[in-house]
Amino acid sequence: MDTIKAYIEENKQRFLDELFGLLRIPSISSISEHKPDMVRAAEYWRETLLKAGADRAEVMPTPGNPVVYGEKIIDPKLPTVLVYAHYDVMPVDPIELWKSQPFEPEIRDGKIFARGADDDKGQGFMHAKAFELMVKTNTLPCNVKFMIEGEEEIGSPNLGKWCQDNKEMLKADVILVSDTSMIGKDVPSITTGLRGLAYVEVEVTGPNRDLHSGLFGGAVANPANILAKMIASLHDENNRVTIPGFYDDVLEVSPEERADMARAPFNLDDYKKALDIDDIHGEAGYTTMERTGIRPTLDVNGIWGGYIGEGAKTVLPSKAYAKISMRLVPNQNHEKIAQLFKKHFESIAPKSVKVKVTPHHGGQGYVAPTNTPAYRAASRAIEDVYGIKPVPFRSGGSIPIISTFEQVLGIKSILLGFGLESDAIHSPNENYPLEQFFKGIEVIPRFYKYFSEK
Amino acid sequence: MDTIKAYIEENKQRFLDELFGLLRIPSISSISEHKPDMVRAAEYWRETLLKAGADRAEVMPTPGNPVVYGEKIIDPKLPTVLVYAHYDVMPVDPIELWKSQPFEPEIRDGKIFARGADDDKGQGFMHAKAFELMVKTNTLPCNVKFMIEGEEEIGSPNLGKWCQDNKEMLKADVILVSDTSMIGKDVPSITTGLRGLAYVEVEVTGPNRDLHSGLFGGAVANPANILAKMIASLHDENNRVTIPGFYDDVLEVSPEERADMARAPFNLDDYKKALDIDDIHGEAGYTTMERTGIRPTLDVNGIWGGYIGEGAKTVLPSKAYAKISMRLVPNQNHEKIAQLFKKHFESIAPKSVKVKVTPHHGGQGYVAPTNTPAYRAASRAIEDVYGIKPVPFRSGGSIPIISTFEQVLGIKSILLGFGLESDAIHSPNENYPLEQFFKGIEVIPRFYKYFSEK
């Protein structure tokens, strides 16, 4: 397989230059003013696929941001790999914590720093370059299709319908996705489970205007105090979620599976040290890996209300808000959970305030089997490059569209992620190690080869 | 007393023009970039006093914003009234709720709309114009001194020391202050009590950086959830503050006094309707007027953390913050309460987070006696103009400096406020009715007359 290494070595700088071009486009899907950037990022992907050797590549409209579709069909009788990635990224707040500009990529300490460096421009681009490599070195062993969307970070609201509408065009044997992480660069792993997601925004209204906290404080419900009380009540003393019915559909994992999970390497001291925390915090009766892997959770992602500027203002705010998300495990239905949340949250509001609950996006959890040709091909490909057999593990993250693919297209996905925990995705100073980027480009052609040999 | 009415009638438009000049200066004391505006507002007051007829007026430095001092001594043997007001104002957030620009005053529906229209530029300016009136019509019956500060809204951190340093210069028989409200324009009242204030800012830190809520949610303490839980625990099921020792120094008000207070007009339905709330909310066992008048309270004035922009972001924030103030009743020491809060808040933090409590400003409560010549003079003056004898009442608000005046200068204050509850002080669309502004200018010379006749 020296062809692969040689091609990468020869084209390293160009690969990075081309990725940087994509990283410079601020394609933040949750902020409407970035609409034109979404189209620019989609066009950039289309050109990348064409230059890499696609027979066809186009930017296809949806009611939201467009989807880039590309393909190279070398022989209809051969297997087909469908690559999924997304060109949209998360917002950059808090901007003041970035050490370099989020949309001006910079290499420091062997890592690419930029919003999207890992999630999912860096990881997605590995597939474009691996595809180019196989085409240019005449080693492409099967057909390839690309589906690159621009709404993953807002819950892929239009991709399910788009897949339905283009079911025939998307026919494939496996969906290949690099949008997850490994346990560590010395502990390669393949993600075999994802959590589902229900995301809501709540608004608590007290008086019809901000009031002077001296003249009214103590006599009128303060929505910030009430919101705090309501949020606090969502967990009990064992850190279990108190919403009635929340755990009803959770499948308990067998003691055997839990014992299996416990074999994955995990060092609590290192974990605490890396996050600079004195103690961990979670549901009683479960380990850290179990808390993120097999248990549903509820987190405040944002909270705000009243005066948050410099200094002191004695105001009794009219409104307080929170963004709250629940990570779900397979078998929990995200729409049902969002409804349970809404009903419960409204029911615990005192009469002195008004409460509005607005669901944002959501998605189902996913479990991938390990006894498939695709899993075995991925495992061999990683072992070739890393020298270690990867371990299967369940991630706490969510990629809601993966379960939609299964439902709509009837195709299982293989989650071949090269991210690392230290990549700070969704955070300031997101980064992606050059080593992982280039190793990923090495692994992918090997996956195609082993998968085609099945 | 037709001289008074005649002079006001003749100069109405000029009075407003001059007040508008002061209102146009954005003298927000809590935001450091407004430093130059503080000096401009002080200079404006100095010129106003000189033009009105002061023998002397100067802008005197302090380690913070300057104090304007002015005086007219007509006869050292006559009594002296010391007027106190402040030229600084509150911030204007949320700016989007203002119907006109906060620093471009506008008259609508017989009211002046601007930040500071009431608190305390509008109310303070009445004293400048009443003083001018007495000088120009040769009716000034006593000596007058003015002390106009620029840090009231941030707790007057430098005025106590300044008073101490200028004790001799400030000698007077009474301090006259218009920085409070009446129960209603048909229910004139004189404030005889003010609450004290302890104001703190809290910071709760979980992990050392924002984390992906999927990968870490449920396993690492979320500071926004923890802060909510900590804030929620500060009140018990009877809405009593749970900080140990919080109520230790609270003087219980006698049943007779409570019966007296209950005679002040209060309509619960009107109150709820004005605020658009379905229910009131406060400490069990006390009426609304008691909750703000004689009981200490704790309110969140601001809370923030995590992602608060448009759309959804699945972040587990590194930090969450709150601004929390406690209104205190006479005999509670604000420094002691701030310390009790700090100790308690730190003690309830779980080991999985770090907590920092920073005290902002604070101040003591105040009770004014009603059996003094100054109170009687104020009562007669108001009755002359409003046709109704004013009722004494205890306000829930705080003017921490009033108790400092008593301690440092040994002078009691008379709280001759003309604000109304609907003036929206500290809120968007702060306003001050023209009727109250001009009636105030009518009342003040009468107070001087009756007080000098004592």
C-alpha cells in the first residue's frame, strides 16, 4: 500500500491549502445572516468533488441549506459506498476565548485550529482527498457517492425528506461517516452507538416589564429565581431526571455488556485533570463511560435573564430563558421526550409566572452492529494504519440523521471517526491534529479495498 | 403663594429645555466608558446652580466620579437645607424595548421619556428650579446647600468619605432628597423607611472549557444546572431565605404598626393587572406591602451562562454566573449579610465545581421619624399643592447613602419623592409625568417656608 503513503506525502501541502479554503468560509447554520456562506461552502465542496474525479457533482436545493451530491460510478455491479459529511459548523461564541480567529485556520503544535477543523470540515475533507487519491492512482475498487449537507448542527431538518425524494439516486451498500471521535490516538475505536437528542428552549415570564428590585422584590415572582427552581427540580438527589416517564423506554444494558464496556481504557485521574475538576458528577450507580454511553441525560446549554452587563443593576427581570437539551439512548423517542418535558415543565410552573416551551431539533439514538462486513473492513483498515485493533464503543454524542438514514434509505452507517477528545469541537479553539487528518486519508482507501473484497 | 405658580407658568418651557440638556448626557455610572459623560453631567449641574443664584458652585473630585457642591448662605443664623441628588443613571439594557432613544428625551402623553427622567435627573432638577424660583422672586427664607453625586446607582462608594472630609462645609439642619416615589398621584405619601442592600456576583466554574454536551453531558458537573440548584436552595417552601443567620437581626414589626400599614390604599387586582401577572409571590404570612416594606428579600438580578444566541448549540458550559441582591430592613448589617451569603453559597457548592462570590456595593436601611419639624413641613407643603394630607410609608427601595449621612454628618433626611410606580425607573421607557415635575417645583419652596418657620 505504499502508493497511498506516497501520494499523501507528495500532496500534503495542497491538501491543507484546499481544506483551509473551506475552513475560511463561516458557514454557521444556526445564524441566519450566514445564509450566503452556506451556499459558498456547498459550491466549494462541489468543485472539490469534481476536481477529485467525480463524474457528476451538484448543489441541490432543499427548503433550508442545499445538499451537495456527487458520484463516480465505475461499474454498477460493484458495491457502492455513500459518504456522508456536513459543511455547516457551530457558532463561535465565546469568541474572546479563541487564541486565533475561528475562520482563519492556523497550525500550532501540529494541530489545525479553526471552527470546523474537526467537526466536520476536517473529517469530511479526508474523504474528498482519499477519493481523489484512489481516482488518481487508479485504485478505486467500487462506486462512490457523496452527500454533504449544511444543516447537521441544527438537527438536519430537511435531509430526511431530501433522502426520501432521492432514494433511488442514493442507493448504496454502506454509509461511511467521519463525524465522531476515537477514545485516543493510541486507543483507536469505532463508534457503535450514538445518543438521541431532544432540544427545547424555555421562556419564563413574570411581570410584563423589568421592575425595580427594591420596590417589587419579594412581592412579585422573579422569573430568574423561578426558572432556577424549575431547572433544579429536573434532577433528584441521585441526579436522575425527574420528568415522569423519562426513563420508561430506556433499555437496561445487560451486566455482560457493562462488563465489556468497563474494559475500555479509562483513567479517572487523567479525566479530572484534563478538565481541571475536583470531582465528577452524574447519575448514581453508573460509571463515567456509562453515564455518557448508555444513560439519558439533561443539560442546560444556555441560561440568561436580567442584567448581565458590567457592574450592578437592581432589576427584577420580566423574563428569563434557558436552552435545555436531553441526550437520549436507543429506544427513547425524541418527540415523545420533548412532549414529556413540555408537559412536565408547564405543570411545575407556579401560577405567578407564564411558561413557554419551544422544541428545537431532535433525533433518535443509534446502535451499530459489529458483526458486519463494513465493521470488519473498518476495523482492518484502522489496524493497518494504527497498528492496534480498534475497540467498539458507544459515544455520548448525537448525529440524529444516522437513524434517519436507516429508516428512510434502509442503509446502516459505519462511524469511522478520527476526532480526539482534545479537539474541542463546539468549543473555542476547535482543532484537529495533522496526524489524525493524514492517517484518516490513509485509512479510508483501505476501508474501500477491504469492503469491496467482502 | 401665587408668586410660585406664576413663576413656574412663565418659565415652564425653559425649565424643560434645561432638564433635557441634562437628560441628553448618558451618565451611566456602572459602565466605565461613560467616565467623560460623568464629568459633563457634573459640569452641567455646576452651571445650573450658578445660573440659579448660588454664591458658589464647584465640581469636587473624589476617587470616583466628582461631587457637585453649591451653596447660598443668606444669613448664618438662619436654618440650612442641604439638598442631595445624583446625576448618574442606570444602564439602558434591554435597549430594544425602548420606544424612543433613552438619551433623547421626548414628551408623550404628558410624560417625559428618558433614562433618568425620574431617577434622579428629573427629581433632582426640581430642586435646582425651585431654588432659582426662590432666589429670583426674593422668597428664599433660609440657607441652601447642594450636594449632587455621580455614584448613587453603584452604591455611593466615595460619598461617605467625601462627607467626612467636608463635614464642616456640609453643616445643615436637614437633608432634602427627592429620589423616591409616592404611592400614587392621588395618594401623596412621604417615604419614612428604606431597605438596605447587599449585592453580590457569583461565578460557578465546572470544566476548564466549554464541552460538547453529548460527549460529556451526564458525566461532568454542568455549572448552569448547578447554579440553578444553588439559587433554588436559597428559598424554602415558604419563600423564606435559607441563608443561616439571615433573619437574626430583623426587627419584627409590632401588630399595631402592621395594622397601620394595612390602612395604606392597596388594590391587589389593580396591582396584578398593572404587572400582567396571575398571582403574586412572596414570603408566607406577609402582605404585599409588608413583603416590600418590612421584610428582607433575595432576588436574582441577572443570570447567564452557556450559549444564549439564536438557535441551538449543544454545549456544556464551563462557567455560569448570577448577580444576586438582597434587600435588607433596618438593623440588618449589609456587610454581615454579604459575608453570610458568601459563606453559605460556598458551603453548598458540590465538590465538582468551583465557586467565587464577589460582593458589589451595599448599604444600610433607614427609618425616618414622623414627629419632626422637617416631616411636618413636608406634610404641609404637599397638602397645600395636592389638597390631600400625605401618608407616611416604607419603601422597598434602597438609598444606602441616607443612613451614611446620618452616621457621618449626624443629619436626618426628609424623603420628599414625587416619582410614581408607573415611571419605570431602572427599566426601559423610564418616564416622569410633567404634572409631578411641576408640582414638585411648587411643593419645594413651601417646604423651605414651613421648615424655616419652625
